[in-house]
Amino acid sequence: MTTHFSRTGRLTGLALRRDRFKILIWILLLAGLMVGVAYKFTDIFGTQHEIAAIKDTLKSPAMVALLGAFKFTNNPSTAQIFSTEMVVFMAIAQIIMNIMLGIHATRGEEDQDITELVRSRAVGQLAPLSAAALELVIVNAIIAVIYGAGLGLSGMHGITTAGNWAVGIGLATVSLVFGLLGLVAAQLADHSASATGLTYGLFGLAYIVRMITDVQNPDYTWWSPLGWVEKISPYYHLNWLPIALSLITAIILFVLAASINLRRDLNAGALATRPGRRTASGFLRGPASLLWRREHNVIIGWIIGIAVLGMTYGSIYNTVGDMLKTNPTMQQVFGANVLHEANHAMLVNFTSTLVVLMAAVAAIPGIQLVYKLYSDETNGWLESLYARPLSRTRLFFSYVITGLLSSLVTFIGAISSLIFVGNATLDHPKDGLTMFEFWQSIWGQLPAILVFIGIAATIIGWWPRIRSLNWLYLGLGFITIYMGGMLKLPKWAQHLSPLGWMNKVPTHDVEWANFCWMLALSLALILLGWWGYRQRDLHMS
């Protein structure tokens, strides 16, 4: 049995060296955000008056859906407020890191025939998989140590040594669960895109279960692995059970991935794929239709997945706008019309936060499709296309336009499902959002999505090796907008990203002047990328 793991240590070292820049960027981003916010939190919520101002807000259904249902004392400390605001959010970011690293180290390497080359040497069959798992363990352990030490040095009111390390270890173990889930998906699927889609689908399901149970009955949040991180409760009745449960689950997932790996063929998934047609469809007459044929499952998965997320958030509209149900006395004192307006305002504010979330997520499939142009180029898949009378211009815009349309349909579908399902759940239809506010929600963040895709096009045209910076820019922009109010970030920080260049809608009206110049900027970026793609050398394998 030990021969199956032969040379695992050597492969782990090579994996860490291969991904060193990605790992460094992730560590700087995650650790910098966690520790930086901890240092700032005492200034933001250092007094009982400041804590009291945010305590009731964190208990509202809207914030519970976004951040989780945490328990704290009647007079909570700064550390308790910090864990309530940060733990679930940081878990999501760290899980994304684990999924990306895990699938790239397994199915991604296999797709590029690197695993076949490695396995041709005196290497155990399970060594590549074990090296990927060990890489995730090491990276998460480093981040956990930085979290624990950084929180201890932050001087935040209410912190404890045990609580600090519970935050670091808890985030590491819960994130590792989803990273190893990605390794299982890499054994089941026959391509990295399918493995990624399957893993994110399961992650999205865990998020939805966590959100619904947190709002309805937090006792049932145990059914979601993502919800386990809430149950640690680091600064209020510390509970180590979720960490132990995460470790056990991680071990089970690794054993499952290893057992599947031993039984499947190299470069094949355990799940059989449906055979293709005997003859090609007449639809496959150009690069755009070919791209759609290859990526349509991923595109449809994003559209449906984000729409389901929107529906899930919409399903709690009636819980968010519950002033009429919970305050019958207020209805008698102020009148029904006033309370309808108050409930409507609450829903509008809740929606304006979700619009930013939906815009940031909807930009992802578009950016991915634009980046496929470079990955297909380096994998050698474009050689057969360029052997035909096909111009670079046509191929470039086939990828870019497909990416644009995918992101736009994903975003519009998400906002539609959010608002229409939300309005349908309301006991009082007057509280719901109007069609004008629906269109405001769409137009308000549409230019931001286009700018991010324009940046991706420019990078692919000129400097494809720095394409990770666009993901970093998207993530930082989302953080500054999504959490800027709670962290009391300055306005200029929230305006660093395209997500902050427009007014928050539908709370405010669309700034049409900004809309127009952002639209022009996105077009200019796409044309700049096209010009660069026509000029630069192609990186064929």
C-alpha cells in the first residue's frame, strides 16, 4: 500500500513551488484582510454605544442571511461582533482558494497530460492526489497560524487566545473540507471545468442550506458544512466539535477520492460521459458556436446556479420586511401606509446590497470565458482552428462576446429571480419592489460587469500572464463595497473598483453620466485587447 504514495513528499514540494505565486497572493489577501480588519475593529466598535448600534442590525434576518446566525452576550465584546461579521465571509473566500488550488493540482494537471508524464516515472499512483491534499493542508495551516497570531496581536477587546486559534483552525478545517470535496469531484469528472462546476454546485448548495436554516432555525445549520464555522462561536462558549467534525469529514473525503482514483483510468472520470453525435451539427460552423458547444454546460450551470441563489435570497423578503407582522401597535399608531413605506425601504436597502453581490458573481463566468482564449491557446487547441482561414479578430471577439452575453444573462437572471420571487413571497404586495426599481437594479451595476470583462480582454491581448490580478481586483472591489459600510471604509476606498463607481441601486437612482463613460471605457478596453491580441505572439504548446 505504501508504494501507492511513493514520492508524495517530492511532488508536494514541486506543487508548492509551482503554485508559489498564487499561494502568496491568497495568503496576503486573506491574512491581510482578516488581521487588518481586526486591528481596525477596536476603533470602529470599541465602545458599548458603537456595539449597541450594530448589535440589533446583526440580528436582523437580512444580516443573518448574509453573515450567519451567531450568539453573543447581552453586552457583546468587540471580538464577538468581529467574529459575527467576518467568520462566514472569510470562510467563503478561503473555500474558493481551496477549490481553485485543489482542482488545478489534480484534474487541471491531468488535462494537460502532466500527470501522465509524472506517473511514467517511479511515482505511486496516489502520489499526485496525496501531494495535492498535502498542499492544501500546508497552505491552510500557514493561514491558520497567521490568523491566530495576528488576532492575538491586534489588541481587540474581548479576544482570547483559545478563541483566536479556534478562528484560524476552524476556518482552515472547514475550508479544507471543500478543497478535498474538489479532489473528489476531480476523480468523478472528466475535465477540470466539469469538476469545478460540480464542486461549486455543491458549495452553493451548502451556502443556500446555511442561509435558509440560519434565518428559519439555526439549530438546523448543522446540516451545512459551511454552517459549522458559525458553531465554533470562538468568543462565546467556545465549541471545538465543529473543528473535529470538519477534520473527520476531510479524512473521509480524501479516502473517497483515493479509492476512486485507484479504480478509474488516467485522463478519464469515474462518471461516464455521454457519447457525442456521429456527425457534427451544422451549427458548428464557427469559433463562437464551437466555444458554446464546449462550454454550454458551464454557462448554463452559472445561469441556473446564480438564479437559484437569487431565488433563495428572495424567499426571505417576507422575513426582512416584517415590521407590520411584528409591530401591530406601530400600525395603529403610525398607520399602515407609513409602515408599508418603511418595509419597502428595508427591502430596497437589502436588495441594493445583493445587487453588488450578484454583479460581482455574474462577472466571473464572463471573465472565465475570455481567459479560455489564452488557456486554449497554450494547450494547443487553437492550432487546428488557425490552420483554417480564420482571423484573430473573429476568434478574439467570439470569446469576448460569448463571455459578455454569459455574464449579462447571468446577472439579469439573478436580479429577476431575486426580485420577482421576493415580491411573490410578501404578505403585503405594497412592500415589494416596483418594475422601475427592478430595471434600476439591472442598469445600475451592468457597466461594472462590462468593465471587468474589458479588463480581462485587455490582459489577454497584452499581458496574459498577469490575468490573476483581475480576480484580485474583483475580489478587493467586492470587499470594499460589500463590507465598506460595516468597516467604515473611506469613500475613496469604495470608489477604487468599478462596483463602486455607480450609485447603489435601487436605493439611489442610476447615474447615467457614469453609465455612459463606463460603457465607453469597457468598449475601449475590449478594443485595446483586440489590438494587442493581433500584435502579440501566440503561445502554442
